[in-house]
Amino acid sequence: MGIVTSVGGLTPSPVKQTTAGTYLDLASTVGEGWAQQYVPELLEKEAEIFGNRSLSGFLEKVGAEEASASDQVVWSEQGRLHTSCSGNIVASTGIVTTAAPHGVRLNDTILINQPAKGSLNCLVTDVPSTTTFTVKPYTQAAVNTSGGTAITFVNGAVVGFVYGSEHAKGAGAKSEALEPSFNSLSNNMMILKDKYEVSGSDAAQIGWVEVSGEDGQSGYLWYLKGAGDTRTRFSDYCEMSLIESVKVDGGTGVTAYDSGVKGSEGLWSAIEGRGIVAETATDNTLDLNTDFDAILKEFDKQGAIEEYMMFLDRGTALAVDDMLAGMNNFGSAGSSYGVFDNDADMALNLGFSGFRRGSYDFYKTDWKYLNDATTRGQIVGDSTHDVKKGVFVPAGVSTVYDQGLGKNLKRPFLHVRYRAAGIEDRRFKTWTTGSVGAATSALDAMEMHFLSERCLVVQGANNFCTLVG
């Protein structure tokens, strides 16, 4: 009978020597592979060259999480207690016109200010409408004639605030009352999804590489690596979306009417719209007496929260260290040794994790999200386009009125709302389908599904500050 042999790769050697044909080549497409005469040392452990690759954790440090049963989260925030306004003045008549309702009343005493001109104490003598009122100065004939304080206003922009009122003897009651004001704010839930899939055959394949990952996966089954990495990546997406997302702007590319996508207000968007944005120098330098103190003055105008957490990129974090080191150079040779004992024999420590300036306490930490080469660490700015350098987050809690619960609640300034009601919890939902393991379908594969529905609530965004540069 005829025999057809199809086995190749094993060629008998007539002499006692090692040849490529004497061995099975298990990696013939990659160099010499197993065709070399000496067995290589195999390092089966996967090298973790990027350290912990997860970027999440920021919101866990500074906020909280609460369930919500609606598509939209609505809350209200206090308005200002005192009356202030801005507008334009006709200097010859003292008539002020504002763009928004001013809240100024007849016989109010008001201090008005004009850039490069000074401030003037005035009495409100007429309030013809909600956007106009007339003032007369106490110390001079008119706002456009200099008096004892040499102030001469001109037609143009002015700002002012009410500091009291004055009425003549026998005058009637105050003409009108002021009602408390509040801001009603809302944010939309976002639905995030991801998926991992592996065939039934690959799920049963043993590999020679030992894998590991941030999600705790380990072993010689490669699909564990893929499933764990997908879960970790999705967890990062859940946090990154709450930081970067914006609401749909009508008339632009994405519209809620066409795709059912509404967008959501993320951290950057909330601060840029309702908070403080401070621009740092392009060379990553900070001056304690100018740049930093300017931010403190803005905090004074807002809630004056005593404690702040600073999450910074590497350049800004080093700039803060240099700034503080420059203010603390009283040690040997202009350096400060140690941390507490000021001992020259201790290691020189030029890193600062916390400090106090004025009436504020600041705690500094690096934010990996701003440094990572695959996220904001790769963003480069120029003379007209800024990049995010850090954020100041107030510590503590704020009191707000929750319209869903119908009562006042104390919550962290920053917290996450996720969708949940009854047996359905969509905070971080996972489920598996397919024929691998406990079979749920005829699909010869395992599919792992990930889903979350959430949004970020930034309460008191006026107390937050974004650093750009």
C-alpha cells in the first residue's frame, strides 16, 4: 500500500551536530524562535511597564454617590443675600440702566464705582422700572461734577451695591419687599456601554504568558486579561465622561432630536459656565503674591470655603513646590531641610502636600488623568488655546434643596447620581451571555456587557476653580 507522509520539520542529521531542521520551529515567523540550539529562558510573567493604568479615583476622593430614579436631576442653589448690580450710567442725570432686573428700591443707599474714577456714595431717588433707577450723590452736586473726594463720573459702565437705606422723618413704609432668589439647575443622565467577547475555543486555550491586571485578573488564560482590561477601561470611562462631557448645543452636529442624545454637564463645563477659571503662565510658574493671591481674592467673593483640594498636572504641581520653596528658604545655603524638624542631616524635601495661605488651607496632589500620555497628558496648548492644568475642589458639604425629595439636604459639593430603582441598579451593571460557562444562548462565545447610567452634580460651582495655561 502507498503511504503519504505529510509530517515535515524533522530532517535526520547524518552527523552529530545541531541543525535547524532537527527541531520543531514553533515561532518560525519571528526570528529564529525555537530553531536555535539553546532553549531560551522564558519569563512567562507579563511585564507591567505602565504601572497602574487606571485613571479613575478622582471622584471617589472628593465626592459621593447617590441613586436617582429619573432621567434628569434638578436642584436649586441659594441666590446672593445682598443686592448688587452693574449697568451704564448717564453722568449728567445719574440714571443707571441695567441689563437684568436690579432689585434696587427707593431710598436705598448705594455705593457705585466706575473704573479709573473711584466710588461714590449715593441715594436712590427714583426707580421707574426694574432695569432703571436714579442716584444722587451725598458729597457733590452730581455724579459728573467733582466734589470733596474729587470724583467725576462719565457716561459708561458702573457697578454698585446697596449697603442700607435712609428715610426722612414721618416717611411711609418701604415701597416694596425683596423676595429670596435661587437658581434652579439640572443635569441629564448619560448611558454608557461597553462589551468584551471571546470565542468558546479561545476561552479554553491555555497560554504560556501569565497575565495580570488592575481588576485583579491573573492566570494563564488570555481571555481573563481582555475581560479585566475591558472592565477597568469602562470604569475609567464612567469617571472621564463625568469630567469631560458637555450638553448638546442646539443647531450643532449632535442634536437631541435626531439621535436621542442630550449630553450632560461635566466638571470642566460646570466650572467654565458657573465657576472660576484662572490662567497660569505658559512657563508653568506661579507667584504666591500675585497669581495665587488673585485666586484667593476670587474665593473671598464667593463662599470663602476654608479648605480646598488641589488636583494638578506635573508642571503645575512642581510650580507650587517651587513657589512655596521660594517663600521658605531659611535653611542652610538657602534650602529648607526636612519637613518638621528643620534638620540639615535629614533628606532635602522640596515637595509640599499641604499649606495655608491667608485663611485658606490647601492640600495638593498629582492628578494622573492630567499627566497620562493617552488622555489629557497628550494635549498641547498654544498662544490662543489653553489646556487644563488643575482644579481646586472645595472640601466639606453644601446645603441645597432637592426637588425630587422635597427637602433640604447636606451633600458634598461634588457628587455622582446614578440611575436605580427597585431591583434595577444601573450604577455599574455587568452581565454575561453566550455558551461559555452557564449557557444562556446558542452563541459559541462569551459576551460580557457593561452598562452605567449616571451624571455629575456640581453644587456651588462658583467655589470651584480651573487652572488653564
